[in-house]
Amino acid sequence: MFPEYDVIVVGGGHAGCEAAHAAAKMGCSVLLCTMNMNTIAQMSCNPAIGGVAKGQIVREIDALGGMTGIISDKSMIQFRMLNKSKGPAMWSPRSQNDRMRFAEEWRLALEHTPGVDFWQEMVSGLVVEDKRVVGVKTGIGLEIKGKSVVLTNGTFLNGLIHIGEKQFGGGRTGEAAAKGITEQLVDLGFEAGRMKTGTPPRVDGRSLDYSKMEVQHGDENPEKFSFSSETSPLKEQRTCWITYTNKEVHETLETGFDRSPMFNGRIQGLGPRYCPSIEDKINRFAERDRHQIFVEPEGWDTVEIYVNGFSTSLPEDVQYKAIRKIAGFENCKMFRPGYAIEYDFFPPTQLKLTLETQLVENLFFAGQINGTTGYEEAGCQGLIAGINAARKVKEESPFLLKRSDAYIGVLIDDLINKGTEEPYRMFTSRAEFRLLLRQDNADLRLTELGHAIGLASDKRLEKMLDKKNDTAKLINDLKQKKLSPESINEGLEEIDTATIKEKITVEKLLKRPQLGLSAIKELDPDIHHYLSKYPQEVLDQAEIQVKYNSYIEKEQQMVEKLNSMENFRIPSHFDYLTIPALSAEGKQKLHKIKPETLGQASRISGVSPADLSILTVYLGR
Amino acid sequence: MFPEYDVIVVGGGHAGCEAAHAAAKMGCSVLLCTMNMNTIAQMSCNPAIGGVAKGQIVREIDALGGMTGIISDKSMIQFRMLNKSKGPAMWSPRSQNDRMRFAEEWRLALEHTPGVDFWQEMVSGLVVEDKRVVGVKTGIGLEIKGKSVVLTNGTFLNGLIHIGEKQFGGGRTGEAAAKGITEQLVDLGFEAGRMKTGTPPRVDGRSLDYSKMEVQHGDENPEKFSFSSETSPLKEQRTCWITYTNKEVHETLETGFDRSPMFNGRIQGLGPRYCPSIEDKINRFAERDRHQIFVEPEGWDTVEIYVNGFSTSLPEDVQYKAIRKIAGFENCKMFRPGYAIEYDFFPPTQLKLTLETQLVENLFFAGQINGTTGYEEAGCQGLIAGINAARKVKEESPFLLKRSDAYIGVLIDDLINKGTEEPYRMFTSRAEFRLLLRQDNADLRLTELGHAIGLASDKRLEKMLDKKNDTAKLINDLKQKKLSPESINEGLEEIDTATIKEKITVEKLLKRPQLGLSAIKELDPDIHHYLSKYPQEVLDQAEIQVKYNSYIEKEQQMVEKLNSMENFRIPSHFDYLTIPALSAEGKQKLHKIKPETLGQASRISGVSPADLSILTVYLGR
Ligand SMILES: Cc1cc2nc3c(=O)[nH]c(=O)nc-3n(C[C@H](O)[C@H](O)[C@H](O)COP(=O)(O)OP(=O)(O)OC[C@H]3O[C@@H](n4cnc5c(N)ncnc54)[C@H](O)[C@@H]3O)c2cc1C
Ligand SMILES: Cc1cc2nc3c(=O)[nH]c(=O)nc-3n(C[C@H](O)[C@H](O)[C@H](O)COP(=O)(O)OP(=O)(O)OC[C@H]3O[C@@H](n4cnc5c(N)ncnc54)[C@H](O)[C@@H]3O)c2cc1C
């Protein structure tokens, strides 16, 4: 019934969609096999994309030629650039999205990607021959052949939902769990673990009193995720609201603690520390007498509301009583209770940097199955797994991103080398070169790479090169163009900044913390005229590069120094066990993880600097 | 957690949505409790509404103030008035719909209906006290109180899906079956039965060769379902296609007959005779060497295609091999196989005409649970059950439609009095007064009734009265206005119809079979000017009433004669068992069904004309 596919993607979540799209764009025949074609790219939890560090990932996915940015743009109902008051390394785009539109846009995008076939069914196992995957088995007993397989099962593997003392199987509320795959992988020698995550109750927006909440508008001049011209910023936006829990809410929640699956040990899996449930927050931060709650609409027209910050698996009656004590929620009606879900994951130290498994060739894992949490984290892994699955089939070299290239590089390097005990999410603090890994320059960093592998289009590349060249030209001009005291001192005084004594280059003026190009533009008609020729993104780019030049250069030098070690490759069959001088832990970890380079070895937790120099000696470097 | 609701509707399918909407519009507090809020108003099978007799039902639902017409209008991608070449009793509106839009429009419509609350969960049982329902129990163990409950579980009760020799539980593919309710109802004394239905494989439109098929366009001047001004006809439409099976297809299908769950006895439930599977058609009509296949898009943008006419539960490999032998399907890719589903239903003879159960007070059944098939059949039952649940709670009299009022009246009367052995669908032949029950006059027949119970809006009533008055005025004028030979004979000759000798009224001219108002309009400038003042629907209405006047009047008289008997009420505790003269079967059926009127008694299969006259005597009539 089926041809042999180049790539079979199991699961149509955020990871699976990016994987299928990327592999097909790169010329592979792809089968996306997912349990229900109506739930492709469902947002399991909050209808929002991006945010701190995650927004950067979306921009990176987009720059490489992935789709999450475009889909987010097409379905967004509000946009905000977070941290605009901080340095540009912290600026993070975030959108509120229409849940139904998001899913529909992804499905249509995949349908219109030549090379992607669909099959709606549960995959119940893999076909593995000689430690190499050659296909999948489905629930009704079909065998479908594939040269490579990408598993992106999300929270579905032996998913178990908890609400108070009740528990029932499921991959998400109302959807069945997936059985069989974990068991088979364990038989094949994989180590599996258990994690948990949770989601808040959904409520009826008609039952809330917004006058008791703070309004949160979108940005006045909203931007967007995609660097491409396929999308445009929102003209109209929906509002969100902010409210707070209070002591009464906390006390009410506490009445359910003895029935909480989190506190009475019924849930074994570790949850995301940085995305805690409300009962967790109350428990861990007993001193705080309120927590912020974001009240977010689920779409343009629906009355369904997402209660961000109120994730909980307490008994539903406790959820209900407590939520009604939040300001504005006095008459709240619930659509469904919050819940926690436990699911199987596979410690990602069992993977290569390509996201191929070490144990079974041509088998790739991406998304929540690797112990991460979040759509963006899932999406970018899907992209990398899809790319590498395609390249493996085409017998091309692995596609890897370094920690200094992208947050995506940081994420994968962290996962493979450090593993993760709790659901892994991205933070800016995980990146040592975060001034380089900004959201504004993701295209400059990555579009060429995406284009070289046949993913980012020619148009994207041209657009990026135009931006790059224009920026360089602009910066160069800013270094030449001088402004005189006569022409600008009046203006400088008006905006309360020091006047100048003699002519000064625009570049120098721009380095003043208080001054941006938009302010400088107003100081002098000539410079106004000159700057008006440039699109905003070029102006922004130039401004950032000029202002932060010295810091950026310093990071760049560090990167280069590290790269020389980073890139030194370790033979894949290098036998660590025979090197007596290595520490016991270092030896064991190196043996298990089999780092591909000295750089990778250096970041394995448990590998000491001493181990590293011993290694360097043995490798004859 | 929950207030006591006036009406709890279990299930958000086509019946449940109409029930919830109607009860809320009539002022009740309503809870719609459904397994998954993302699947509200899912079309389980073909993405189309209306068709012969079904289209009339949609018009009737609309005239009463229900929503199926409006939702269909908003989501349609093609419209056709079927049987336009036959008499107006046969004209039947049919739309092809965007599956996702249809579901989304229904969900949004319900969200924006004040009084409808939502709860997403599976209902696992009823709370019954003293033979009266007082609420429902949910999967996680909640009890929700309701003064009345409408069950609309569709194909979900102990649903069992079959594909070839494989079977698995489910209410639809990818969705869980509902357990518990049947068992409880049987304990309460209900009789349950088993039925089956089926659906074709879904395929990838990109893999079809449309050049080998016939194109089927929508109507040139498409109409719509709703009488209201809330919707407007399509400006653009999508095309469908027609192709045919052939001998090779049939032979291929036959290779799977030994593994067919239909033929080897594994499926016990009876399927819809008039909506047979392709294997059924081949088997029953062995002499036919081809069957028609309608190739229908599932929406505006999706590539998914519905293969209407190819419903099957043969093994998937047989489905695949056979479908590829259909012209245009040579390279067909499937998204998922067709399947059959068996489910529990409750023989509808256990209901009253209000759709309340005889055994448990305030409990109503509507939709496929009553042994019907089809969205329209489900929707209209939901409407009637919702209305009557609301009226019961408000202690108002039952709302009943007679067989001469509406197809809806025919449907419910058939179900309650005759029951059904196989899935019941509507046909024009089921209606004895089908010249009265036309799609064009559903508003004239029903809007006043809908308005009187607080369902149809004032605006609808006004619009209907305008149409009625305008039509009456127009018909009156047509009887007065005369045309002379000089003015029209030339025109008559041009269109090849007999000329006139002396002046003739427009009415008389209109009675000629070949002539419609649109043709008459062109014969004479005065009449052209006069007719141009009227909207099309008034012109159509007047034309039909003039042309078919004598037939319509004859049916009207029959209705009146029957009504005098029809309306004669039988006391609800009338004891048939003590009347020795009744036939054994008649006695038993009357005792079981407890007809409310002599008319109802007359239509019970097994009640003979002799039984009826005996009854008439006993009732002192
Ligand atoms: C209850 C809940 C709460 C969450 N809360 C948060 C949060 O607060 N913050 C946050 O950042 N993230 C949260 N997440 C996580 C976020 O939803 C995931 O990180 C993200 O969706 C993972 O994407 P994925 O592609 O890996 O998997 P998913 O989005 O889970 O998609 C998996 C897909 O695979 C399909 N599938 C699974 N198994 C099979 C099989 N055997 N055969 C065929 N198809 C299969 C499924 O149908 C589904 O389409 C939450 C998730 C859940 C369920
Ligand atoms: C495979 C298949 C093929 C079909 N083929 C045809 C055809 O060829 N022609 C035709 O005319 N009709 C066909 N139908 C029938 C058509 O889909 C139904 O007649 C129509 O959908 C019935 O509407 P309903 O409202 O009664 O139930 P459904 O549309 O089935 O809706 C039932 C709803 O109730 C919910 N539900 C069920 N149990 C519970 C519970 N315990 N708690 C909470 N929620 C619950 C479900 O989630 C669902 O939303 C087919 C149906 C199926 C499944």
C-alpha cells in the first residue's frame, strides 16, 4: 500500500511538523503518520509562541527555513517584544495565538508542501533490522517502510493524566495515549524515564469581570517572527489581562494538598521547575502572598480563556473554589479542569548531535520525547532531526549548529552532553554567547546555512544579504558622517543630553546610551533624509552593532578561541576505558556519550578540566 | 462546582448543538457536556448538508429558529438545488461544506449564545431518582444536576470500529467510545439495539487525475439554506467531480469479501440500506458494472478529498488496490482507510412525540441514538428535544409537529410509532403530503410556530410575513392583470408556445407548464416593470402556488379531514389490555407505544383498521 519513504515522521506535533516540512523541502519523500489529522500542531497548553529565549529560537527556526515563525505570524492575535527596556540580547518576541488558526495553518502548510504524504493512525512500533530502523508498524497492523524514522511522540508515550486522586490514560485530555513504542525501545536497550507537566483549567471568558484586572495591550508597532515577506505584522490586536492570586486563593488551594498527586507521591515523573504548577509555587515560595495570572484569549472569536500561571492538578472542586477567589474570577465558569500528565521520555544523552540515536541507526528523536518542554524547543529539534534524517538518507554530512551559532545549538548540545533530569526549557542564561545570539540577527547568523542545505529559499537569502550589505554600508557611512555643534546642539539640549563642542561622527553620537538612531534622525535634516532611505530592520541592526560593538567583538573572539578546540574531532571508536588517568566519572560519561569533538567533551558534566587535558594529550593535540 | 441546570445536553454533535442552542434561546440555563470541545459539530462522514428530503429538513430547522441552516450557509463551498427539473416538492437544496469551518462556526455560535455553558468530559451515567432524571455523572466522578437531560451520543455508545478482520473500540476514528450509559439504561428497563454505519477512505487530492473525471459545478445562481438575512449566497464555489467504479474495481473488492466483517457475520448491527457500502452495492446489484463516485473536496484550502459512494469496511489493502483502479485514482494516496462502526441505539418506540423517554421523566433522546442516520435527521431531533426539554422545565405544553406540518413531524412520528430496524433516513416518499412540505415554504409553514415558543426571532417573523403578504398580493394581482394578444403573441411565438386569441390573465398564462414568471416578464414591458418590484423568493413562491394550486388544495383538504381524527386525544392511562376485541398484536403495540392521539394510533404498524374502529368506539367518538 505504501512506497518506501525516505523519512517517516511519527507524530504531527510541533516537532513532527517541522521535521516533515524540512525533510520534504530538502527533496525527500516523507510520510507524516499521526494519530488524528484533526489535531496536527495542536497547542497542548498555552496558545502562545515565543517569549524569553524561546522567541529567539522561533526566529532561528525561521531563518533556517522552518515554518513555526510563519505559522505564528499568520495566527497571532497579539504581539509583544519582551524586555525592550533591557539590552538587545534580552529582547524576545512573543505572540498570543488563535489556537484553531495555528493548527489549521500548519496543517494547510504541510498539505501544500510537495513530498509530504499523510497517514492517520497510531504507530505501535518500529521495524528494526541489524540495529537500523527500516520502517514502522501501525495499530491496524500495517508495516510502512522508511529509510529513516523521526519519533516525535510528545507527551503521548504511556501518558497518564492526573486530577486530584483520579488518574486515567491519555496523551492529552480527550486523546488516547500511545502504547508499545517505549516497551520496544527499552527491549532494544534504550533507557527510558518519566516526566510530568501540567496545564491550567480553561474558563469561559463571558463569566469574568475584566474591570477588576489590568489590561495588557499588544505593542503599539507590533513586529513579527518571520524574516520573510510572506507575513505582515498585525493591524488589529486582542487584549490580554493581568490579575493576581491572593491569600484566600492560596488557602483554598492548600485544602487540596493532601489529595494532590504531586505531593502525595502518586506522580513519579519530575516536572518543569521553571513552569511550576500553582500549588508548587505556593509551596516553594510560601513567603509570597500573591502570584501573577495572565488572562489570555484563545483566539479572535472564541470566548475560551487560558489562565496562564494557574497550572494545577489539584482536585477539580478545589480548583474551582480557588479560582473563584481570584479578582475578576468571582463568577468564573470552567470548561475543563487543569490536570497534570506523566509520560515517558528518553534521556537525550542517548542521541548524537544530529538527534539520531546512538543505538539504532537512522532513528531520530525530537521534541518532548527528549525531555524538553515547550513548542519552540520541540519545533527546533524537529527541524534539526528532519534535516539530518534527510541528509543521512542522501548520504550527506551531518548538519550541526554550534553553541555560538544559535540557541538551537545550545539546546541540543546541552541535551546530548548534560542530559536533563527535569523538563528542559530554554533560557537566555543557558547561552554563553547570548549577545551574539540575538533575535534581530538570527537571519544574519543562519540563513546562509539554511540555504546551503536547500531549506531556506533563494528569496530569503537575497533578503538577508540585502539587509547585511545595507547594514554594513550604513555603519560605514555613520563612521564618516559628521554632525556639527551648530546643527544639533539645540536638539540635544531639548532631549536633555550633553551638547557637543566640535564635530562628531554619527557613530560616536550613537554610542551614547540615551541616543538611538530615531532620536538622532530628528537632530539634523540631512541625516534625517539619509536615514529615511533604510528600512527599520537595517536601522535597528546598525544601531545594535554600533552600540554594542565592543562587547560583541569580545564574545566573537572568545568563540574563535573555543572553536579551535571545539572543532578538534575525537575518533568515533576512541576507547576511553583504556586511559587509566581519566577520573572514574569522566571515563564513564565519555564512554557513554561518545563526544564527537573536544568541545563537546568539555561540556559534559562530570568531565573535569584535568580529564580534558589528559584527553588532549592522548589525542595528540 | 455547578449550579443546577435547566437542561443538560450530553454530546456536542449535530443533535446536541441544536438542542443546546434551542433550550438556551428559550431562556433555559444549559450545560453542553461533550467529550472534546475541539470536535463540537464534527461531520463524522461526508462534508455536505442537505440533499433530497434532508435539504427540506434543514430549511425547516431554520424556519423554526434552529442553526443548522445558518452554519451550513457560512461554511459552504458549493451549492446545488437538486431535482430542479422535477416538481417543486422534489427540489432539494444541498451544500458541500468546509469541514473545519462547519465545526468552528457551530462552536462559535454556541459560545455566543447566552445561557450555554460548556463542560468537556465524558458522561458516564445518569442520576435518576424515582424514574425521573435529575442529573449526570462524569468520567472523573462529578455529579452535575439538571432538571432535564438530553442524550445525543451519536455513534459513541460502545462504538466498535471494523476494518477487514480488525476491530477496535472508538466512537469515530481517533476518538474514544462512550461506556456506561447503555448498561445503566438497560438496567433501568430500556431496550437497546445495535446498528452499524460506514465511511469511505479519505484521499489526497494531489494524487488524483481530475482530467479523467466529469466536472460538477455548483449552481450558477446559488441559493442558500437560511431564510434569515444573516447569511448570503456564495460568490465563488469549489468544483466537485464525478467518476465511476468499473468491473476491475469490483473484482478487486471481491477478493476481500471473505475478510469482510459485513459478510462473515462479525458485524451484527444493521446498516443503512439506502446508504450502502460499496461491497454491499456490488453484492446486491451484481448486474451493474459500475457505480457512481462523487469526488468532493473537504474544504476551501485542504487537499483532503471525500470519496462519496465508496464507503467500505474491507481490509485496507483491498480498499487501496481497488480504489486505484477507479478512473482518475490510478496514483491515489490514502490518508486513512474507510471503516464501519457498530454502536448502541435505543429503539425509538420507547419515546414520546416530544422525544422524552416513556420510562424516565425529563430524559430526552435525540439523534443517532434513536436509530437514525444523517446530520439533518440528528439536528432536527436535537431541536425538538431541546425545545421540549425547555418547555417541560418551564411547565409548558409539549411542542409537536404534525406529519402535515413538516418532514420533522413525519420523522418523529415514524420513529415513535413504527420504530426502525435499520438506520432511518428521510426520503420524500415517507411524507404523504410532500407537496405541502416544500423547501420553499418551510418559513411559511413553521416560522410562526418557532416564534410563538420564543425561538425564531421577531425579525424572522416579520420577514416571513412580508413574504407571505407580498405573495398573496402578487397572486391577487396576477389574477387581475390581463395581457393582450397584440402585446404578447410575438413573444409567445418566439419561445415556441401557443399564441392567444383574446385577453388572458397572467395567472392563467402562468399555469402553462412551459411558462414561468421569468419568461412572462419578458413578454410585456408593463408586466416586466410590475414584477421587478418583487424579490425572487416572492416570485418563486407565487409561481409555485399558482401552478400547483389544485394539487396543493387537494392535499390541504385531506390534511384537514385527517386532522379531525388525528387530534382526538387518547387518555394517557388508557388500558388497552382490557379491550378483548383488539387484535393481539394491536393490543400489544398500543400498550407499548401508548399513542397520544387516534391519528398516532392509526400509524402504528400492527394496528389494523379494525383495531382502530374498535378503539374509536371505546373512546366514545
Ligand atoms: C498538559 C500539558 C501541559 C503542558 N504545559 C506546558 C507548559 O506549561 N509550558 C510549555 O512550554 N510546554 C508545555 N507543554 C508542552 C508542550 O505542549 C510540548 O512541549 C510540545 O507540544 C511538544 O511538542 P511535540 O511535537 O514534542 O509533541 P506534541 O505536541 O505532544 O505532539 C505529539 C504528536 O504526536 C502524535 N503521536 C504521539 N504518539 C503517536 C503514535 N504512536 N503514533 C502516531 N502519532 C502519535 C500525537 O497525536 C501528537 O500529534 C504541555 C503539554 C501538555 C500535554
Ligand atoms: C463512520 C460513520 C459513517 C457515517 N456515515 C454516514 C452516511 O454515510 N450518511 C449519513 O447520513 N450519515 C452517516 N453517518 C452518521 C452521521 O455522522 C450521524 O448521523 C450524525 O453525526 C449524528 O449526529 P448526532 O448528533 O446524533 O451524533 P454525533 O455526530 O455522533 O455526535 C455525538 C457527540 O456526542 C459526544 N459524546 C458521545 N458520548 C458522549 C458522552 N458519554 N459524554 C460526552 N459526550 C459524548 C461525541 O463526542 C460527539 O461530539 C456516519 C457516522 C459515522 C461515525
